[in-house]
Amino acid sequence: MQQTLPPIRLTPAERRSLRRVLARHFELEELRDWAFDLGTEYTVFHQASKRAFCREWVAYLERRERLHCLVTAVLERVQETDVTLVKLAARLPACTP
């Protein structure tokens, strides 16, 4: 019998760090394309601002327990190392698209 692990919930610091890195390093259209590439129906987010989009996308993925692919991709694409995100990636399961 396979044991089901409890869902991983972000701490406020992890949530804030991920949102800030997304908003700082990517343009809104780039984020929408990326959301599409990761299988997110981004059109459900009606936010016009990049900050609002990032906030809603992170919350959406967290509720669906799909943050692992986003965090992995952020760490691969962003040159600066965010210690909070590195620690978060270590807690998350591997990304299996």
C-alpha cells in the first residue's frame, strides 16, 4: 500500500520569496506563457498587474500541490540564488510533468 504524504504548505517567507522572484525577473506575458507551458489555465487569473498575477499563480499552484515544477524552473532560470527557494526546493517532491 502506497503511503500518501501530507500536502506541503508554504511558509509566509517562502510564498513571499517566490512571488517576489517571479515579479522581479519576468515580464507579465512571459509569466503567462510559462504558466501555459506548465499546464496552468492562466486565463482564470484576471489580474492586470504582474504582482497580482504572481500572487494568484503561486496560490493556485499551492492549492493544487503543483509548486515543485515552478520552483525548479525558477531556480534554473534565475541567476541569483534565493536561499529560501533553495530550501523550499529541497522540501518539495521532484517535478514530474
